[in-house]
Amino acid sequence: MTLSGTALVRKRERVQPRAVDLLAWYDRHRRTLPWRAKPGEAPDPYRVWLSEIMLQQTTVRAVGPYYARFLERFPSIEQLAAAGLRDVLKLWAGLGYYARARNLHACAKAIVEQHRGTFPRTIAELTALPGLGPYTAAAIAAIAFDAHATPVDGNVERVVTRLFACEEELPAAKPAIRQLAEGLTPEARTGDFAQALMDLGATICTPKKPACALCPWNAACAAFRRGDAESFPRKAAKPEGELRRGAAFVVVRADGYVLTRVRPDNGLLGAMTEVPTTAWTPEFDGRRARDEAPLPATWRRLPGVVRHTFTHFPLELTVYRAEVPPGTAAPEGTRFLPLSEVAGEAFPNLMRKVLASAGIDPRPTDPPGRSPQRGRTHR
Ligand code: SF4
């Protein structure tokens, strides 16, 4: 059944969760989060924005240390805007989805240059900034400015589809879910309501085994009454991208360096650091991999492959390692990085896996709690 039109309206008339019940629950059970204003405090738009960007596709637990380091290094938007992109990427390394870090930096610059360092308040102005889509703009508008906006992320989708037992599959159901979520949003305390929905999804209405007995909306929840809450939201099967393969070349110089290069600014893992690799293609021919090695050396193919899954395709890299004499010059477009600087370099997680497979300690790596899920199912 597609929950739309009159069916949707009838269902809403029959089952109407009240914002006041959720807000009362929030007042008692709200989570304490580093970026969240305490009761009675005014929210800081910079902190709200920073946390919202970091939390996309990532969990609260994973974001915590990154958020603390960012805030320590860039306590204000002016300081973030004045920083170099490489410094921002280095602090971001390990959080994944690196376009977010580039947009974060571009957004800070735009706010300083176009808005004198003050966050705009309207959804239209916010969505005009780099990296701010409808969700983030609505979250900032609601949480930082108490504007009448309804941020709908994966948690909210889950809660809403269960409340109304939406049978329509995601992603087609998104407009209907948005409509339902907006219908729940009160006129006042919109920021608290948005955060209450996020907290409910993160702590009570969880993907598996939701704690419906503790839910302030259980009397109004259609899925709870039916006893099949876990089966929501319905999701269309996701077509998997075609497997791509390639080779990565780890060159260790005997005086304590590893050969690296920087990826182009735009595109996948843009501006991040990597070891030289072949192209990544479905047609990759492993027998010819060594022809593309960055320099002549005695190459050793390491056992196994490094696997990584990007949003739109899985990847397998065969890793080759070579040792070269001290002082060996780096080929054009590459540079030798001291091994002591590997941990702080802007290597994406894929490259940290490659380095680890070649016996180089690449920490810090993925923080614990990183969500394997796609989409905004964080918190
Ligand atoms: S009753 Fe259960 S399924 Fe329904 S909204 Fe609450 S936690 Fe989610």
C-alpha cells in the first residue's frame, strides 16, 4: 500500500501522536551531547553546524573525538575559514566521505566572506551554502534558531514509518514521510522537537528490538499495535555497483619514508593522500599491474587483497610493496612522506588499510562505533 492521498489523511486522523508527549519525554531523557545546548542555554550555530556535518553517515560515538579535536583547533568559524584545506583534511581523516570536509571548509569561508561570520537563519540562505542540503539546513534552522523546520534523517524516517505503518518503500516514500513528519512538528520548541525525534530514534526506536514499552508514542504507533515494528521502514533492494579492482604500490625508503601522492581536488576522495595506484576498473588485469608501478624496484605482491566498499561500488586492491635505498628521488607528482608523519596525514580509510597490509602502522584509523550504514541513520 502506498500511504498517500486520502488513505494517508484517514490514517493520520485515526492515529495522531502528540508533540507534547514527545517533548515531555525529551525533557526527562534528553541525551547530553558535546554540541547540544543545555536546558536554558542558547545553541551555538557553529557547533550545531559542525556536529551536523560530522554526524552524516556516522555515529555519535565515532564523531565525539573528531568533534573535540576540531573545536580545539578551530574554536570559531573564522579560524576554520582561515585554515588550509590540508589541515582540515588531516583532522578529518578517518571519518570518511571526504567531500564533506571540503564542503565544510568552503562553507566556513562563505559564511565569513558573505555573512560576516554569522550563520544565516533562513532555509533558503542556508541551502545556498556549500555542503548544506535540505536536511542539514533544516536541522540548523530548527536546532540553532528554533525556526519552523523539520529535519528528516534516517532515524526520523524509521520512527515515522513505524508510527504510521508506511508500506511504501524507501526511497520513493520520502515525500510521504516528510509530509507526515512535518505534520507532527509543533509551532513552538521546534529545535527541541527535532532533537527529541533524533533521540527517540537513537535510543528507543532503534533499528533492531525497539524499546516500545518505554516509548512516549506507543499508544499511537501503528507498527507497535501490529507487532511488526522492526520490519519498518520498507526498503527497495539496492542494486550493488560493479566490483572494481586495481593495484596499490607501497614504496618504503630505507631511511624512513613512504611514497605518496595527493588525489585530484575533485571527485572520489578528492585532495586526500594516497600511495600510488593503478586505475580502479572492473576490467583490471592483475598480470599487467607491475607495468604501472611508480618506479623500478623489486616488487613483492602481498597475499590477499584489500577490500573497501564505497557508496556506489565495491573495490579490491592488490598491494605491492618494495624497499628502495635511502635518498631515492620521488617520481614526478609524488613525494616521500616520513613514516613518523603517516598517522597524522590525510589518508582515507582505504589507504590506511593498504598501509596496514604492507606493515606500516597507519593509526589513527576508523574510530569505534563507525556506522556501516548508508544514509543519515546516525546518532
Ligand atoms: S512504539 Fe515502538 S515502533 Fe512505535 S515509535 Fe515507539 S519505539 Fe518506535
